[in-house]
Amino acid sequence: MKKRNEDILLFSSDKLAALGLESLLTSLPVASKIHQVWSLSTIIAQCETLRPRLLVCIFHENMPLAGTLKLFYGLQQQFPDMQILVLTQRLLPLMHGLSRYLPTLSVLDLKSSRQKLIRSLKACMNRQSPVHLVEGVDVLLPDRQLRVLLMIAWGYSTEHIGTCLGLSHKTVNAHKLIALSRLQIKSKNDMVDLFMVIDELRMLTSWLHLQHSDNAGEAIVQLEDVLLEA
């Protein structure tokens, strides 16, 4: 019988945090080998080589989030048996909401207690959902709201967005405020983080919407349009 792979891949935007987490991982009652990776761009290649059982990602305040949502989706598709645990305080409600649709993704507050982190790691190693998961936001916003946020991130004015989408500037502002409220964006830092990933979020939510479409051909065409625009 082939022995299952217990390797753990560890990414951190902070080397000191990586050392602390590595020490914690080695204390778990699981015989596993820990591999550190220091660049998001190399994670998929490392996963292809090592086929780890668990990927742990630590995102700190000064780490650019661009590419993270696309990475989670790509990992979900290519390595459906690999668990992913993300430790962060960045866009935490959005990350929790995303984990509702990506079964192998679990999200934990970076400032959680040691006991909660250990429980989460054990659950992930056993391919179980951590018991402490919160509901998070619903990331499946209407495409019109996401498109407004995307165009704001591109630097377009409310008036220009309204002209492009055939909306009044009041309606554009309404879409913006509703979307930010639904995603629980409450600070300027949250806004900056959101704008880093808004194009990826729109692509992911479009795919999730279209996944349940009755017309597969139309779904593919619509998704291609979204990908081309983003």
C-alpha cells in the first residue's frame, strides 16, 4: 500500500513568523517534512514537485495581495486533495467568504491563539474543516457592483463609470457603497487591499456564478468576456 504524502509546504511574507510556525508544525503528532517557499510565484511549481498534504500561507500587513485569489483557485483546481490554511488579518471577512466555495481552503485570524492554530493544523492534516470557521461575507456580488469597484480601482471617475455602464453617478455611488458594505470593507487599508485583488475576485465570482448555469456554452462565452476585460 502506497504511503500517503505528509509533506507540508510553508509560505510566509515574514521570515521570523515562518520560523515560529515551523517550530509549531514540528511539534505536531504527525511525521511530516516541512518545506519553506519564499515566493508566491513558485508555490504551484513546488506543489507539482512535492505534492504536499498541506500548504500554510502567512500574509502580513506589508505583503502585496495581488495574485493570491487567483493562486487559491488554481491550487483548488490542480491539487484538490491538498489542504490550504491561510493565516491573515487582511480582508479577513472576504477570505472567509471565499473559503465557503473553495472546499480545501481554510482561513484563520493571524492573531488567533496557539491552541486554535494547533486545532486548525490538525484538522487540515486530517482533511477536516476547522471547527472555528466563521461564516464570512458572501463574495457572490452582482457583476455590476464588482465592475464598478474594478473601474474605480482603475482610476476612473464616477462620471466616467456612469457613462461607460449607462448609469447615473448616483447609481454608481450606490453600487459602490453596497458592494463595500457587503464585503465588509471598513478602512482605507481594506480598500487598498481590495483594489489589489478586485479583478481576481470578479473572475472568481463570475466562474462561481457560471458554474451553475444551465447553458454551458453561454457560460463559457461570458467567462471569456470577463477574463478579457480584467
